[in-house]
Amino acid sequence: MVEPTTMALSHSQAMGNSAPGHTAVAQARTHLREALESLIQWAEDLQECGVGHVECDPAALSQLVVPPTAQKRPEERLAEIARRIAQCRRCPLHRTRTRTVPGQGNPSPELVFVGEGPGTEEDRQGLAFVGPAGQLLTRLIRALGMTREEVFIANIVKCRPTERNEGVRDRPPTDEEMSACLPYLHEQLDVLRPKVIVCLGATALRGLLGLQGISRLRGKWQNYRGIPVMPTYHPSYLLRAGGEGKELYWQVWEDMCEVLRQLGRPVPERRRRS
Ligand code: URA
């Protein structure tokens, strides 16, 4: 496992790549992860077809590592991850999904929102945050002086989790479902390299950072691989609490103003009505 990383790094250095060390390491990590992801998916497919073992040519295996200089553009790399997600059968959610929901938006965004997982409407359209919670998120993004196209919106899991896997009532993803799906989000974030990540709700906070306690941690900066992370409440929770204008909404608004300050953007003047 160590060898391909070393190869990718020394190739980059030999080509005079002036990227700082941590960028080269992150790129090498991404390439290695992508290669392993494809390999695992292929092995799982073979296993499902009844194949018990395969013989590997080491020379062919080394071809899986793409040198950083041959790197594709972020949109191509995101599309490639989305293609793998569309074929994923790593957890039982693939059996009940209508469509996978990889996430969408700007491939080089300053800001990434991470939610929990698709609901009914997301599962139908294959797009993240397009149901009622998504509409609230859209209004929030606009109120911040941004657009949905400017940011990237993703989820911890890419298939809709439902009670007893019956495809009817939404439920939060299990730990197993999250662990199976999280490598995709890590890969996406390696490509996206945002300046700030917003974790929407407890599941996003737990999935991305392994932290519990959204009420305690909301509004307090955290860190994901060097990227500032702002945890805040999930839009569905805001809707259940009465939506815009209610106390919880203003708490989220304050968290988002912190995000704007971190990004060096102007903070819109909005007043609570008391
Ligand atoms: N829609 C999503 O895409 N994610 C959520 O977490 C909730 C609704």
C-alpha cells in the first residue's frame, strides 16, 4: 500500500510540481483511494457473481495509480465518483433506492454543505436537498447573498434510508450505512477543497467528524483535514421548529454569518423581530 503513494509523490517531484507538500500528499491520497475504491467495487461485483479468488499481475496493479500530473479536472473527477456511487452496492440501501444522490453544485466551491441523506424527493430526482428542507436551505443560501450553483451540496449517505427498508418513511442512516458510504464524501471533499464546510445537523457532524452533540457544538468551529467546519442545525429540524423567523432559525443565521466572516464576505443586515 505504501509503494503507490511513494511513486505518485516522487513522480510529482520529478516533474517539478511546485505544489506545497500537503497538496501533493492529499492528491496522492485521493488517487490511491480512487484506485482502491474501483478495485473493491470490482472485487465485490466478482464475488456477487460467485468468483472466489483472482490472480493479480503486480505490473497491472501499478497502472491503477494515476500520476498527479495526469490529473483530471474537478468536474471530471466528481463525475467519476458519481458514476461509482450510481453502481454502489456496499450496503442494503441500494436495494430500495430509486436514484443515488451524489450531491451537486460548483466543482470548486468556497463553501460545501453536508446533510444527512436523501429523502423522498431527493431519491426521485437524484439531487441533494430538493425537498422541503432543501427549499429552506435554498432560501438561506440566497439570504447569505449566494446561490446554490456557487456552493456544493452533499450528504453523508448517497441513498435514501427508510424505516425497515420499506421505502416509505425516512430514517437516519445506521452506523454501518454511514461507514460504507463515507469514503465517497471524503473523496468528494478532497476534490472540492472548499474554504469552509457546514455540517447540517447531528448526523453530518457525527459522520464527518465523529462528534456528538449538535446543540452543544453548533456555532463552534471544528476542523476537517485543515478545513474549518461550522456545525449548525439541519433545515428539517428548523422546519419542525416553525421555520424562518423562529429562535432556532436565527441561531442558524448567526452560525452562517460566522461562515461569511470566515470567507471574508459581507454579512447582510437582517433583524430579528422580537
Ligand atoms: N435532503 C437531503 O438531501 N439531505 C438531507 O439531509 C435532508 C434532505
